[in-house]
Amino acid sequence: MSRTQTSRDERRRTLSQNFLVTPRSISRFLDAAELERDDEVVEVGAGSGALTGLLADRCARLVAYEVDRSWSSKLEAEVARRTNIEIVYEDFLSAVLPTGPIKVVGNIPFGATSAIVDRVLNLEAVRSATFITQLEYAKKRTGAYGRWSRLTATTWPEHEWELRGRIPRTDFRPVPRVDAGVLHLRRRDSPLIETGRMRAYTAMVELAFSGVGGSVRASLSKKYPSALVRESLGAAGVPADAVVAYVSPDQWVTVFRSLVGTTSATSANAAKHRRRPQPSRRKTR
């Protein structure tokens, strides 16, 4: 093995770079992104351009980000004859992205998955994101084990999370230690909860995940009337002694609507479930 190959492989491992090389898996991954001819697409981690040209074939314009300039000659040669590709040698996490509606796609570094996902969740211009991640990460975020993460629960009203496939580790070079998953995020056209109420929704879910009190009911009862909490959990089909991870995102939305709802409804519900003072009894002689 040449010194150049050795240093490049070392760089791949340092940056958690594992490139997809099997045509069938590449095709399935691109299909999962659901690109349309008039889309503007952002690629995260273009690398040698193995996906770049194929992505460009499926959209109107592609902006490809690659932080490692050692790939520049191979990447530029791969896309030289294409007119709808712009290559940007910057870190996706800090780069200025296109402002129009975009779809984000990438075989992203496993070590940077959380940071990259966080960024796309916070960009209103991103209509969808399709990433290759560690299979375990994708499963945990999409409820594949019957458990749900805090991140999925808090973002669910505005984003749909879906596991769209598994990719064997042997389909990558260098071969990673674990299999990969295809994670698809889609920003909802109509949020399940109004934007102005998302802060209250997030606070409610965060309180439940805080673990204060043990069960979901006990945690929520630290802030909300116990009777109202019990009623709201029942409306969502959540057992009173449920552990927080087993409450699905759709159930959280139902709990919020019942427990918090609108500001006026919150005050009315709280008053309804507030303990009423008992009338005093006169002593009889």
C-alpha cells in the first residue's frame, strides 16, 4: 500500500469516513431521498464524488460540501462535465447554505451525525434530509425498538422521522464496524402543533424526560394538576405508570393538546381540576 493510500485511509477513519461502493445500495439510498427534477439539493460530505454526479442527475441544482480538500482533484474530475453542480470546500456545519427550499442528502461521517442532524432540524429552508448513519442511531431515533428518544419526541410536531433501510457494513470502504441505516427526515407542511406553541410543547416533553418523580405521570404532576395529567395520559392511551421512553411521539402530541392546549384552555383546565375548598361546618350545640 502506498503512503498516499495509507494517509487517506487514516484520514477516513479520523473523520469517520466510510464510502458507499455497492451500486445496488447506492441506488436504494438515492431512491429514499425522493428527489424531483426541480429540486435544489445540498450534499453533505461529497468525498470523491461517488454520489455527487448521481444526485445531480436527479435534481435541478446540487451544492456539494466537502471539508477535506485532499479529494478536490478526484471530485472535480468526477463532475467536470456537469453544469448544475457547485462544489464548496467548507464544513457543512458552519457554511452558509442556499436560502431557498432545499433537500439535504449525504453519506455523513458517523462521528458528526448528531451535529449535522441538529443543524438541519433548525433550518427552515430544509424540506427533507436523507442520511446514511449508524444503524443503531437511525433505529433509536425512529422507534424501531419500541422506544423513542427525547430528540424525536420534541421535534415530531414539525418533523417526521423514518428508517428507510439498512445497509450492510460490507458495502462500504473502508469497512466500518457496524451496519448503517438510511434515515429520512421530512419537515411537515402543516405542523401538528402551532409554531407559537412549540416552546410549551418542548418544555412539557423535557419535563417528562427529566425523570423527576420516576414515571411520566409523576414527572408531569410536578407542574400540572395531577387529575388533569391522569386525564390527559388516558386520552392518549398512556398507562399511568408508563416509562417516558415508551411514549410515542404521536401520544405526546395528544397529551399536549389535552394537558396544555391553548393558553385559555390551560387556565380553564387547571381551574377545573383545582381542589375546591370544602364548606365549613357549624358546630351544633
